[in-house]
Amino acid sequence: MPRPYGDPVEIVTEPIPAQSPFIPENAKIVVGEVAPASPDPIPIVLLPGYEYRMREWRHPSTHEIHWQLERRKASQLGEADE
């Protein structure tokens, strides 16, 4: 069984302030993550030895799209996931 992702945190996004022909109109920029101890989003710290993925999550009542960052211990070279 593969290692599960854990420690999900909600990612705060905002519209991109400048438009470009290379950036879709509905694209977002990551501002930080939600933290109970801070009124503003805090920077995301990526730790060595972990794998990360972002997952889209839709709020059940508002249907707004939110993002969660999940992490798991990285596999060691040559180590198979069980």
C-alpha cells in the first residue's frame, strides 16, 4: 500500500494582479496557507524529505473551489511502496 498523504492545509489564493496572454483569466496565485494563529495567510514551508501535492476541494454549500496542500514522507531511493 502506498504511503498516505496527511497534514492537509488549506491554501489561500488570489487573482493574479497582472494580465498576460500566457496566463488564463481565471488563474490564481498562491498567497499562503490558512493558520488559526494568524489573521493573514502565512508562507508555505516545504520540508526536505517530503513529497507534496495540491488537491482541489469544492466547498459543499457554496461550491467555491478551494485548494489543499498535502504532504507525505518521500520514498527512499530503491525503496518500494508497500
